[in-house]
Amino acid sequence: MEKDNLAITESFFKDAISRVILFRHTERLVTKAPWYDGGFRAQTVAYSVAYLSSWVDKNRLSLNFNLIWEQQDLPGQLVEMLELIAEAVYSKITHPPSGYANITQWTKNAGCWESVKGIDIKLPELSPVLFIDSEEKKYQEKDNRETKTVDKNILSQIFVLEVAKEEWRKLFVYYGSYKGSARLSSMQLDMLDKIASGRIPFPSEKQSKILYQIYVDAKKEGVDLAK
């Protein structure tokens, strides 16, 4: 968020929750599997999810997290896919190469991931609905960022319109007296003066963005403001 305030979109949130669902379902899947003997579950789960991610990337696809979000669970075919992956991964990591008698240490080694990535798992034919094309995913992310930008700008305009003229006048006096930590430009001061006197009845998107930030900064500095 500090680097990019458009990063956390609705799509980002849904994808994040869907990843949690995927991870936790894989944990349960491994625990209940007939081949699991009670050890190295964390490593098996982590490498299984990583293998799935690598396979998806290799095929230039993205998981359809919307499907997981809507169901709040994993689709049956994805569960079957993970069962095959997890069993193969478990077998691989619990049989380390010569020189790695300690499985825990082996699973921390980069070579372990390379060996897991190299597993050839014969996966069944999968429904296309489980995945979306990588380019389509990029388009969706771009669209979500643009939507958030519009929403944010609208909210800034609403916020600015709801602030009383007396509040803007207080800010004009505050910054005009050079009390703020940041010195405003003549353009910004003029904008404060105009909105305080009602000469900007409907601030533009750009004006709202500037005025909103001035208000927020003043609030952080301890200026007594209503909102």
C-alpha cells in the first residue's frame, strides 16, 4: 500500500482469500490422505501449492480465483489435481538424495524445490473453467485498478463537497500563516481561498484530489477539523 495505493483492489482481496482457501484445503487433504503417515505436512502442503503455481505459470494460465471465491471452496477437479500433486510431492521430499539424511534440512534446500519442479505428474484432462488466460488476468487487474481510481476520485469529490466552508477558511488561514510543515504553493492557497468563499461550488476531479490531500495532511498535523 505504501508503494502503490491502487494495489489493494476488490479482485486482489478475493484472490487473497481464495489463496487461503486453497492452502487450508490442501492441509486438510494431506492430513486425510491414505498415503500420509503423519510427518512433514507443512513441507508437503507448501511444495504442493508451489508445484501447482509453477504448473499454472508454465502453461501461461492463472487459476480462476473467482470460481473459488464464489464457491468458498475448491472445485472438485482442482481437489483431484491437488491430490495427485500432493502424493507425488510427499513421495519426493521424503526420499532425499544421498547426503541428506535429515528430511527437514533437505526440504529447506533449493535443490529440493528443483527436484519437486521436475516431477512428471500425469494430470487428468481439466475443465477450462478452472483457469483463465494470463493475458485475460492482466486485463482484469488493469480494469480493477482503473475502477478503483475512479471510485477513489469520486469519494474525494464527495468528501470535499461535504466539508463546510468554515473548515476550508480555517485551513486557508493555517497554511497562509505558514504553520503547516509543508508550504503550500500559491495555486493551492488560491484554491483554498476560492472553495472557502464558495467560488468553487463543484470542484473538479483534480481540484478534489489536491484539496482532499491538504485536508488529510492538516488533520495529521493536529489541526482541529470536523471530519
